[in-house]
Amino acid sequence: MSDKKTSNAEEPKKKAQKADKASAKGAAKSDKKASKKKSAKKNPFKSMGKFFKSVNSERKKVVWPKAKDVIKNSVIVLIVVIIVGVPIYLVDTGLSLGMKGVKEHASTTTTTSVSTTADTETTTAAAETTTQAAE
């Protein structure tokens, strides 16, 4: 057990050595990156090959549903669409009929008031004509 323990004086030395090694590795990596950038460009066909290999591996991971599941889910979707569609249709129809009723009411009210005004003017003109003829 005493072999594994190090003295307090040796610990800072080991830490310094580790730091030196890490900085040396970092410098070596940066040199490698710089040399790679300066080297020839990547072959685009290799990149495309890697891409399609990864696509193929992902395709193999896909789990396709059984026909029974697809039919069950399709029926559920149709039922929900009908359940939601019927109230929307009823509200739309009600609003359309309501707007038609308002429009008809407005047109009959406007027509009636215009014809009433025209009738009043005609009656007034006829009365004036009658009074003039009587004189």
C-alpha cells in the first residue's frame, strides 16, 4: 500500500509533467490539422460513398408497421375526421343560413322604406295636382 502513495512534493512535479505532455499533444494535433488543410482536397466520391452507406444503415434500422396496424390507424383517422368534420359543417351551414337571412331582411327593409317614401311622394304630388285642378 505504501508503494502506491506518493509524497506531497512529487505531486506537483507529476502534474507539471502531465501538463507538458498535454501541451505537446495539442501542438502536435494542431500541426497535423494544418498539414491536412494544406494537403490535397478530399475525394468527393468517397464522401458520397460514406453518405450513402450511412443512409443504407439508417434504412435498415427502420421498423415498418404491419398491414393490420396501418388499417387500424387509417380507420381511426377517418373516424376522427368525420367526428370533427360534422360539427364544422353544421356550424358553417348555420352561419351561412343566418347571413342569408340577415341579407334578405336588410334588402326587404331597405326596399320597403324606399317604396314607402316613393308612395308618399306620389301621393303628395297627386294631392297637389288635385288641388290645382280644383282651383
